[in-house]
Amino acid sequence: MIYAEHCNLSFKPDNMKGGLLFSLIFAGVGVYAQDPHFSQFFSSPMTLNPAYTGKFDGNFRVSGNYRNQWPTINNAYTTATAAVDFAILQNQIPEFDTWGVGIMGLNDQSGNKILNNNFLSVSTAYHKTLDENGYHTLTVGFQGTYANKRLDLTKATFEDQLTALGFTGVTSEVFSNNDHVAINYFDVNAGLLYSGSTNGFNNFYLGASVYHINQSRESFKGGNYVLNPRLTLHGGGYVPMGQATTFHGSFIYQRQAGASETVLGGAVAFHLSDDEELDANLYTGLWYRFGDAFIPYIGIEFSGLRLGYSYDINNSSLSTASNRRGGNEISIIYVRRPPDPDRKKLRCPKF
């Protein structure tokens, strides 16, 4: 699974030391490096598809995510993002069209912060309306990312250092810098998105994205490793189930190198107010990552602010080692909406 394992290597956490975890992570970097991402993929738009940039009903959007994977192993994997996106040139382009621009920062740490990955991304997307009511749009988006990956060798011990007395041996690994090793590269990503509505009160969408189009080269030891492209297909929609509830469903399929994942599920929104401007909802739902974990979700939304929490319940072959604890995840999205009650509301993808 892409998210469940950052590298295609498994391990036993009993008496796990940060250095041994690092040795596995480091080995994985040379085999099938995979992207960090979130179980709440629907709450992390710019790590999912650049075409989501600017696709919301409001003036600007701020989003953030935090994940602590495998909490039974200290600081095994922690991932966090912060992003903002907004529309530009609204008075210079056709009505209901949107041109979005956004910026995102992502930090991913592995092995008790031995491996520290930082990414800074700038995205843009143009949303072209296909009908006079603005119900149907087709979007193309692009994203450029500057990546910095850094190893802190002062915190590392290697597998070949393990002796009967502990990690007391001398490693055969050789690096150009005895304390820190860093690599930098530039990445290119792109995506497409279709969004539609039959009556202005529902929404359905389908998208595809490709990350690492230019297949950047990355290696801490001067090798010739090429970063594998990540292909993502995703979709979903929401449908009112009466005056008090709305059903939201979504799916994602991702493939990178020899790894893939499929996640499918949904949530029911219980409307807490009849005032559309307040947009007050309580969400409860469940997603399933096939062959890996159940993902219960709860969220609360009020006046454009949505907070979400999920917890992976692992049911894969790693469930014994992880005590069925896959990871805590928190998301936050805030959309600033214009105060005009007579404005044309946009029915955008959600979940």
C-alpha cells in the first residue's frame, strides 16, 4: 500500500531503535520511494490533484493536515501540510470561469526525524464552464514543486553496526558528509478534473493526476535512482437525502512503481442549521483502504470552517506489529465566502 508503507520493506517494532528504522527507510529510498499522502485525501486538495487549485465556493481557502502513522513506534512517520489558494482575474475572464493559484508546504519526517523531507509547491488551474449556469466545469491544473530531502546521520545507526552488545559496530556505509546529507530537485505535476451538477444542489466529479512527470533523479549516495511517477484516479459526489442530511461519497486509486492503493467510502452530513450561510454540519463516515485498514471519520463544519479527524484501524499483515493502530489524522479547511447573500453559489467537489 502506498500510504501504509513509505518503503516496500516491513519490520518488527519490538525493541525498535531509530537507527534500525532508518536503515529500512534508507534501503527503501533506493528501491521504491513512495509519496507521503493522507487517508483524508478529500481534505488535502493540492496533494491529490493540482486541478483542485481554486475549486471552491469563496474568496480564498486555507487548508492543513497532520498525520502520525504507526503511533506504537515513536516518530515512525509524521506528515504535515499547510496550503492556501484563491482565484485571480475574476473580472477579466468569462462569468463562472475561475483561474486559481495556490501555494503549499509539506513536511514529512521518518525514523525519529532522521529523514526529513520538505516540499514547497506552487499550483495553478483554470476551471472552464461548459454551460450557461456554471453547473459543469472542466479543469486543467499544473504544479511545480521544489523538494529538499535531508538525512541527519548524527541520529543514525545502521544494520551492519548491530552486534551482540547492541549497535556498537562500525558501518560500511560511506557518505560525502559525515553529519548531514541533502538532495534537492524540482518536480512537475499535472491534473484534470470534471465537475458537474444536475440541479445545483448535488455534485459529482471525476479527476486524474500525474505527479513526478519529469522523473527527477534522487540519490543520497550518487546513484542514478529515478523518482517514479504517481498516477491517481479519484471521484465522488454528494446527494441530498432530505432536508436534514446529505450523503457524500468518494474513492481514490493510486499507483506508483510497484505499489498501489484503493480507498472507497463515504460520510453522512447532518445539517445543524437551516441557514445556508452558516453551513453547519456534523459528519460521520467510514472509508476502507483495501487490504490495509478501516478509516472511521468524524467532522464538524460551521461558517466555512471544517475540522476532521480519522483513525486508521489496521487489518493487514502489519496489524500484529502495529496493534491495529494505523495512524491518527487531523484536517482543517477554511473557506472565506463573500458576505453577499444573493451571490451565485458554486457547487464544487466535496469529499
